[in-house]
Amino acid sequence: MNLLEFARGPAFNFALIVFVFGVVWRLAGLFLQWRRRDLSKPRQHNLIVAGTRAMLMRSLPPHELEKHIVFQHMSGYAWHIAWFISLLFFAPHLPFFKQFLGFAWPALPNWISLGAGAVALALLLTLVIRRATNPVLKQISTWDDYISVVLTILPLATGFLAYGRLLPIRYETLLALHLLSICALLVWYPFGKLMHLFLTFPSRFQAGALLGRKGVEA
């Protein structure tokens, strides 16, 4: 078994199992909290409205903070969108999705997908450098922040190296490194801050509903 066969087979299967079970475990823990009985008298009964309001309103920073975090806010949305465009609509990725899902969707022209990947990579590198040099961000950052960013960067970087064959290494080896970087991302995903992709909206809804029950507007 060569490196590419290992990356495509055992490594990816293991990473996918860890990812699926880890995500299910984290989500189950979140939703099972609702089973705890609250003995206080509710001050608001329409918890769906309260939860939905919090979910929407907390997607934007408070007006008082917006002027101080414009770059962080806008670049955060931009790299997420660009990263998922490069993942979901790059033509070489679609056979992979069809293999697992049984169907695929039209690909974007390569120059758009590659451009989106380049934007995501540039923004992520800028943000990680800013995190490491900004006095405030440096103080509040943990190893989780840096590991999560680096593991998000690696599939983009290795993808460009493999697609462009930018190193004097066999294409199969570059492709294997690309796949292994994806495996590392999948394994880390449920246990680090990257899990916010699944937790952000449910946790905001839950917080809004709980506070709404107490008569507090989230």
C-alpha cells in the first residue's frame, strides 16, 4: 500500500468515522440539555420566537463594536464563503461528492473556484498573522485557535500545490498530502473551535429561548 492508497483508504475512513461520531456526540450533548427541568415560572411562552430572534440578531456584532472590528467581521464572512466555494464547486472535487452522496451538482469554472480558494487562503494567512501580532488577540488566543486555522489552511495550500504541481514531487504524493490534510481537519473538527459550524445557530437559538423564558431579550 503506497501513501496515496493509505490516504484514500484507511486514513480517510478513520477520519470520516471520527468526524461523524464526534459531531453527533457534540450535538447530542447540546440538545440533551433541554431535558433538564426548569422549575421557574416562564415569563415568555413563545420560545421559538425568542430563540429565532437571538439566532438572527447575534449573527451581527453590536453596533457599538462594529466600527472596531470591521476587518475581522467582513474577512470572517469572506473567507468562509470563499472556502466553501472552492470546496463544493471545484470540478475535481465533485466526483468525490458523487461517490458518497450518489449525486453531484454543476461545477463552477476552474478560475472561479481557484480564485475563491486563493482569496480564502490569503485571508486566513492574514488573520492568523494578525492574531499572532495583535496585542489583544494574542492575549485571548489559545492553541485551539492556531491549530484550527492551520488545519483549515493546509487543504487549500496542498490543493494548490497538487493542482499546479508546484513542487518537484510526484503528483500522487502531492495528492496524498492533500488528502491527509483533509483527514487531519476532519479528525480535529469535532473537538476544536471549528465545530462552531454546527453549534453556532443551535447554541444561539438555545440561549435566546432560555433567556426569553426568563423574560430577558437576547
